[in-house]
Amino acid sequence: MTLTTLDYGIIIFIFLAVIAIGVVVSKKSGKNSTEFFLSGRNMPWWLLGFSMVATTFSTDTPNLVTDIVRNDGVSGNWVWWAFLITGLLTVFVYAKLWRRSNVETDMEFYELRYGGAPAKFLRGFRSIYLGLAFNVLAMAAVTLAAIKIGQVMLGLSSYEVVGIAGTITVLFSAIGGFRGVIYSDFLLFFVAMAGSIGAAYYLVNLPEVGGLTELITHENVRDKIDLVPKWSDKEKFISLLIIPLAVQWWSSWFPGAEPGGGGYIAQRMLAAKNENHAVGATFFFNVMHYALRPWPWIIVALASLVIFPDIASIQAAFPNVEESKLGQDLAYSAMLTMLPAGLLGLVLASLGAAYMSTISTHLNWGSSYIVNDFYKQHVNKNASEKELVRVGRGSTVLLFVVSAIFALLLNNAMQLFDIIIMFGAGTGLVFILRWFWSRINAWSEITAMFVSGIISVLLNFTALGPYLFGGNSIEGNFQEGVFEGWLQYPFVVLVTTICWLIATFLTPKEDKKVLFTFYQKTQPGGPGWKKVIEQAENENVNIITSKEKWSVPTGILAVIAGTIMVYGCLFTTGKIIYGEYGNAMIFFSITLVSGIVLLYLWRKIKGKAF
């Protein structure tokens, strides 16, 4: 593979454009912390929606999808496709509540919803736990993917990739702030999509692959194309489909798919002009993220099974790749080396764009936690706005350095996916119910967080896991244990849920003044607040400021209709690619009908965002 002048020109142009955006908006972004982290709360739905999509298209995403497809087939993607339900629940139930809360970060929510020392502890601890620990892990996975791409496609060492890509991204993130991230994401989205679609089209038509028809029927591929795991393979059917759809989507915290909303998705909802724009942005993101964007990566992953059927063939083709970085996920980068001049430059620019978009978002998001929820609350409560911006920029650099060190120690992205999923197991239900059940308190969340973390450590890093389940992955690959391996994740969820429910009833209720203030500001409604409303009425305190009918039941119906619509679109696209046009028309009809129902429900809950 040789980069031409055209390739270099495209890459340099894209990177200069992104840096220019950061420089142009730097003065306004550095005005105060609200501008640096939320761009003044005046962003439209479409710009935020594109930003969400661009952020979740990181360099590790194609690698992760390739890893999944090569190991478990297309149906293996249900381990993350299931998070669509979480995403749509955020759209139709939680987006407007987040925007009404008007907090600076989702960590600030803790001192709005809860009170006293437990709330302060929860806010401070989780700002470091998520903003530093989990955020660093997520960025490490993205940087690891960039390292593999750099080694295969450019012949660079791990340190060279981290040094070059990191310097540019950190510089951009530190000067541009959230506004720079949002504006550049709009450009990077189109670059990234053009690169992934162009690569898929070219690579599937290589003489060795022979086009879509030959690809789908190839002996290395035909048993990998099922959209749903076969019932005959009970282990995969349960672990790849049943557990994600029945348990994982509501029970586990995962960046970009937090139950009840949170993280950088919440950051964008909080930056929206109003609650309607918050709804519109999150809906646009979920349609693009789950229904349309995966297919170019899946096509390249399937084609890679023809060109590089196993890891040995990848190693033979790229002997300079460090042995510690070898894995099935490397096949995506290996395929990209076969692109022609021009398209190669566009794809490299798109991967660089994806890297910058995701890392800059994580840096700004994590820094917002450190500044607003830790430094301002526990270090210097009287810090000036300029000081907060300086700390934000400094923590941006720190976060990247720590994540880069972790990236140099990792092997593949699936390692971190499993770890993050397991460490968040059982916490999701708290995030979903805390808006609508007044009895939940700070101790509920503290218990869920610590129990989930402790059990996950015991199962994954001690002999207890192999003894009970025979392995340390929810995906299987286990030896014989006391229980079947696929029970490990539900086990963590069950124990965590029981523990936080017990803690909820053994600890005192939140102070009534805290609950009054929270309800008055967010207006969540529902039977879970009935006693609080009655108490407020008895004390002549008016906490109901909206006469809007409780929209959650209709919102849940919208979630169901939206889920059917998006999965229908996903399946329609897949069946067209597979040449099964009759089945494609069936799924298209389902998509159309569910879309009409969704439109009716959306209007009914006042979700019209345009």
C-alpha cells in the first residue's frame, strides 16, 4: 500500500479544516464553563443529532463489528443492537426530563434528585469513577483501534500513532471546547460515512470477492450472514440474542447507551435549545446509529473472511504488526490497505475524523465531570470561570495521556466492551426508575454501583468466576463450571438488583424539600410520586407547574413502535444486500406501518421537534 499525493492532500485538508474550526470557536468557547461544556445551551436538534452519530462512529467501532462478525457472524451484533431499546426510551421518556432539569452535567443531577452527604459523595465519586476510570477505558479502546490502523496501513509504531493522533486531537479539544466538537462533528460525519460506504463498495467488488452475490454464497461467509442466531445453537441464541434483549438493555450502563440517558448523550440533550430539540436529536441519532450505519462495516467484515480467513493469514500479510495487537478485529484495517488512491486517502481521513470526533467528545465530557462535579465542588468552590476553563483544558490533556497508556497495554476492543458491560450490570434499573419512583435515594445508587463493581471483580479477576461459570466472558468460551457460562451476566444483574432494592427500603427516604424541588423542576409525573404530591398539597406547596397529561404510557408505546421501525429498517437493508427482495418487502412494510404508528404517538406526546 502506497499513499499518493492525492491521498495526503485529502488527509491534510480534513485535519486542517477541523483544527480551523477549533481555532475559530476558541474565543467563545473559553468565555465561561457553560460555553466550554454546553455551548450556551442553544444548539438545534439536527446539529446535536449529527454530533451523536459522529461521536459513536469511532475508530474502534468498525474493528469491534469486524471482530464480532468474524467470530459470531452478523447476528453477534445483537450484543449492541439491543441497546436500541435503551436509546428510544431516552428519546420518548427521558430526553425532555433531562432538558427540564437544566443541570450542567448529568452528575449534577444527583444533588437535584437527592440530598445531604450521600448525594454529595455520589456526585463527586461518580464524576471520577465515570469521568476518569470508565472514560479512560472507552478512550483506550478507540486509541487501540487507531494504533492497529496506523500499524497496518501506515507502518507506524504504537507510540508514533499515539503521539501524532493524540497531539492533534488534544490540541483541538482543549481550545475548541464543546462548540468546536459539535461543529466539527457535522463535517466529520459526512467524511466518515463517505469513507465507510466507499470502502465497502470497492472491497466487495474486488476480483477475489466477486461482488455481493459471490460474497454471500462463499464457503467462509454463508454461515455468518444470519441476522438472528440459530435456535439449534442454544448457547449463542441465549447469550447473543435473549440476554441482550431481555436483560442487558435495561440493566447495564454503557457509554452512549445509558438506561435513562446520561453521559455524552445527556450532555447533548442539555445543550439543546429546548426539550423538543433534545427529543429530535436523540431520535435522529438512534435511527442512524442502529438502522443504517452498521452495514458498510458488516460488508467489509464479511469480505475479510474471503481475503483473510484467519488470524494467521493476517499475520502473514502484515508481519510488522506487534504480536500483542493481533486479533480478528485487525481484519478491517487489513482490508483497507487494498483501496485505490484517492479512496484510500478519504478512508484514512474518515478514520482519523472518527478518531478525533470520539476522543474529543470523551475528553470534553470527562473534563466536564472533573471540573463541574469534582473540582468546583470539592477543591475550589469559589473558582472563577477562567480558572474552571483552565482546569478543563488541563484535565483534557491528563485524560488523554492516561487513556493512551492503557491503549498501549490492550489487545482488542472486545476486551473493554465485556469489562464495561459487566461492571455496569445491574445498575441500569436504578437510572430508569429514579425519575419516577420517589422512594429511590442516594443509597440505592451507591449500593448498585459498589455491588456491581465488586461482584464483577470477583468473577473476572479471581477463581470464583471460573469455579461458578468456567470463564470470564458473557460471550461464552468457557470451560465447565457450576453454572452455564451465559448465566454470569444475569447473575450479576440479579444480585445487584436485590442488594440495591434492600438498601432502598432499609435507608431513610429523601428529604421532602429535595423531592418537592426536584418534582417542581422536572415534572416527571406518575404514580411513583403520588405520596409526594399529596404531602405537598397538605402543606400548601404547589409543585405541579404543568397540566400536561402523564405521557410515559404513550412514550412506552412509542418505544415499541420505534423499535419495530428501526429493526425493520435494519432488516430491510440487510435483506436487500443479501438479494432476498421478497423478504425485504415484508420488512419494509413492517417498517412503514410502525413508522406511521410512531408518528401518531409522537405527536400525541408532543414530541414533534421540527
